Amino acid sequence: MEVERADGRTPNQRRPVVCTRGVLHRAHGSASWAQGGTKVIAAVYGPKAGTKKNENPEKACIEVIWKPKTGQSGKPEREYEMVLKKTLQSICLLNVHPNTTTSIIIQVVNDDGALLPCAINAACSALVDAGIPLKHLAAAICCCMAESGHILLDPSKLEEQNMKAFIYLVFPNSIISVLPEGSLKPGASELGIITSVTHGVMAVDDYFSCLKLGRAAAAELSDFIRNSLKLKAGNDPSKAG
């Protein structure tokens, strides 16, 4: 039985995306990312001399500050900061600017579901805008599983609240770049993944179904991100249906 979604999308259809770089003039790099009704702005400052306490002085330090739309930051925001920091650390070339700190500020403009993936995509675009050296780009997406067992791509806020479980997935635009040398085997190119965060309980088979759906959507997003980054800041924002 086909699932009916409030916005008329099919189960494996994501929302339209708009990405604009260079939206903040005082930041070293910035980008806005809108996906459906969810919108996030990411600003990058740095690299600045000196690392944070307890960080390795021989590598660059990544600092993430999450600013909610309203009110004070709480436990969810701290979790978002932690996941985002680990994700960005894995794609940045930290040994290029040792003993420096790069700060990424995430400002939530509106949350209508899949907030963390939107923030990751915005941060990645902002890092490129700032000229921070990266191993590769990253594309993030959210999948969720309904009580009926159906899997939906890129849920809205209402869909997230009514789901049995949902998962945030981050894939590299170059699968090979995140695998150890010599580990890539024929037919195994789909194994590359940067981050996976699950909320709720789902069976292993359901997890791999989400992985398959998310990977296909991330491949489309990777193409969109690469194309959008070719545009100079100040041009018309690129759009993806």
C-alpha cells in the first residue's frame, strides 16, 4: 500500500533544495541551505591561530556552535554540535593548518524536519566558500520508518514526530576517499559512509533499506552541491527540485 504524505511527495522523494553561498559578508565563508520548510545558515571563521584546550596542537581544531531559532541551547543542540564536529573533522584536511581553530556557527532559521542533515550540508558549503581544504564533499540526508514499516525519505517535522525511528546519514561524494587503501573490492563501492545517527529502534534489514534509499538521494545531492559550488557568491541561488 502506497503511503500518502501531507505534501504529496512519494516515499522516496526529497523536498526541493536551495543553496546560496556568500550570504554573510563578515564571515570568512558562509552558506544558506533550504530544504522544504527547513532553512539553516552556516558561517565559517578562521582558521585562527591557536587550538582549543585539550586539542592536538599539530592539527587544526574544528569548533561548532549551534544557535537555535529561539531560546537557549539544550541537550539536542549539544548533540547536534558533537555530530557535526565529528563529521566535519572527518572531511577536513586538519594537518594543512596545524595549531589553528576554525569555528563554524550554525544558525537555525526554521525547522521543518531533517534539521541536522540540512546543517551539515550548509556547513560543508560554507567551508568550501571559506577556502578550507577538504578531503571531499559530504552529502547528508534523513530517512525515517513509520509504524506501518514504510520508509520515508527526507521527512517533514510532523512526519518525524509520528515516526517509529529515523536515521541521519552522511555520505562522501567520493566513496573511495574514505576507505583504507586496498580495501575497495569489486561491487563494494557502496560501502562508503561518514556518519550514521539513529533515533528510535529499527531492525537491521530496515536500517540497510534506509541506507540504500539514503545513498541514492545523497548521490543526487552530491551532484547538486558540486554544481552549486561552481557558482560565485552573489549569483542567483541554485535550486534543485
